[in-house]
Amino acid sequence: MSDSLPTAMLPGDWRSATLIGRIETAEGPTPIMIKNGEVFDMSPIAPTVSQLLKVWPEQGVPEGGLPFGGFEDFEFSKLWAKDGTAAHRTGNQLLSPIDLQCVKAAGVTFAVSAVERVIEERARGDADKAQSIRNDLAERVGGDIRSVKPGSEASAKLKAALIADGLWSQYLEVAIGPDAEVFTKSPVLSSVGWGDEVGVRSDSTWNNPEPEVVMVVTPEGRAVGATLGNDVNLRCFEGRSALLLGKAKDNNASCALGPFIRMFDGESFTLDDVRSAVLDLKIDGPEGYELVGRSTMADISRDPLDLIEQAMSEHHYPDGFVLMLGTLFAPTQDRDTPGRGFTHKVGDVVKVSSPKLGCLENRVTYSKDARHWNFGIADLMQNLADRGLLKPRNTAQGKKLAS
């Protein structure tokens, strides 16, 4: 399949899906909808995706989009050629499918992996010893530690048992405690989309991809759809101190989303599809290295709606937000040195895929070398104004606000 006609990026049932995204046309960033295989320019309805989702009806789709042609008639290309060199863009550039939404992320949401990691560290690689620790904890908790629900009475017993054994950590607090870890991943408009490069700091020695399902949420806290994400993480920074989370997570081009938002429609795609989603990760290194992994949302410890509620908290997001739900995947496969595990190299091609959400594909580079993010909110507003897409507020509404 040609890179310029990447229908492989779409869900397997894309012709029955409702997809929202953004493309860079000659005029500027433009929200689009794909429905029944056809592409519609949605800027006449709303100039930004955040505004489009505000007016998205509970059922059906908003009317008024301009026909753009069939999706298979479009051309999209990656920033890199097949030999790994920089490529010349042809056709429309596919952008991250969000714009003015805040980018939030939840961490340590797969409690079983966090507890197991602590057990494995204490057992020092001895499987029999690990099972002995696991059985002892289960006996004291009164059940299978793999089924402990965060914030429950059983989780409080497990916490007490872990503390007694000197196994407690701040990561376990958010894994099985009542409060989830929710942080801001990256600034508004800074995320990159399919076919773009993702960045890691040049001074990072241990960095990983984090394939995740990403919830798309309106200002009122209503989940309207989902997309794929790569929450690129620098484990060497976060491992030194949790207070370095910002430096580990928020760097130029460190957040990839896409390729499109799949809207909930009550039939072909619902919240239950998110709850049961399976994510596949594939990394192809420039030296021939290959890594594959899989993460299943069925193992998540907190329901997506609970995580959205915790992200909302007492805050208000007037343009809505997206929430990365966390990952079960932590690559341990050795790459260069035995026992040192995996870390990214410049030139790695990362594919995050799920049958109902499609495939998000990016190439790794250093953040300092990635396409510089210099198109901010003021630039977007100026562009929309120049295109006549910002409609003046009506007089009655203006008087009401003024009073």
C-alpha cells in the first residue's frame, strides 16, 4: 500500500465509523469528518475541533459540512522516506486530531503491573520467591491481589501488608489508593499526529513509548469519542525522582495522538469498545531491531469514566480535554546490552494500533531536531480570523455578557 494512500491507518470498519480529524490545507488547519467513506470540511460548522465537539449532538452528526471527496482520493505522506531520510510532503498534511483541548494523562492505572513490579524487585528475579511473596500477600489481604480494586477495603489491606513488608512506594499509592495520578501531558496545540516525528530528549539514556487509548471529553465531562496516543516517556528522568515527571513527559513532539478521533455512535463504537480494547505496539529500529507488545484495556484498574471524573475534579475545561488512560506495556526486551532492556534510538518507527481505532505511526528523533512547535493559540486565532471563520458574537449575547 502506498504511503500517500494510508487507509491502513483507519479502523477495520472505517466505512461505518464516524471519524474526526484535522488536516493542514493551503489555508490552514481544518477540522474534517469522515463518514461513510466520504470526507467533509467541518469548518463552516466550527473552526476548531474543540468547538465542533461542543456542538456534537448526543445522536447523529451535525449538519452543514462541505463535501471534500472520498477518503481514498486523499493523499497523506509521512515526514520520512522509506530509507529513513526526510521526505517531501505531498498532498494534505494530517495533524493531531485535537486543537484547543487540554492534554491530560493518567499514570499507573494498571495496578496489577505496579504491584507485580514491586514483587519482582523484592524477589530479584526468583520466580519461586515471587510466588511465595504473592501468596503471602493474598493470604493477608484475603483474596487475589490481582483483583484488588483501587480505593476499596481490600486495597487498604494490601497497602497495610505492603507497608509492613517494606514494599510500599508512591507509585503504589496512586495504583491502588483512592486517588488516581492525573497530570498535564503537554501544552495546547503541541501534540503531533500520524506520520510526524515524536521526540525524546538528547540527554535521555532510557526512553520508552507508552501506547494508550485516549478519551476525548467535552467541557461538561461528557466522553464523546476516543483515539490512540503515544505518551513518550523518559524513564531515566522519572526514575531518578517523581518530581522530574514534567521533564520526563513534556518535551517538544513528545505527545502523539491520532490518527483520528472515533466518535461514540451507540452502535459501531461505544464506551464498552474502549473498555475491551486491545492495543498492539510494533517498533522497527534502523538497525533491524524489532519489538512487539500488546496491552489490553480489560486489565485496567480504574474505569475510564472514573478517570475522567478524577480529571475533572473541581476544575473546568472550557475547550474540553483529552485524557490518556495509561498503559500496561513496559518493554524489557534487551536491545544492545544484555540486562539493560529497551530504549529508543533515533530512527525507530513506532506503530500503535487497535482494530476499532486504527494505527498511529511515528518516527523517533531528538526533541531538539523534531519539527519545531511554533504555531500557538494566537497564531491559530489569527489564521481563523484571516479566513473569516471567526463569527462575531450576536448583539443580544454581547449585551447579556456585558451586563
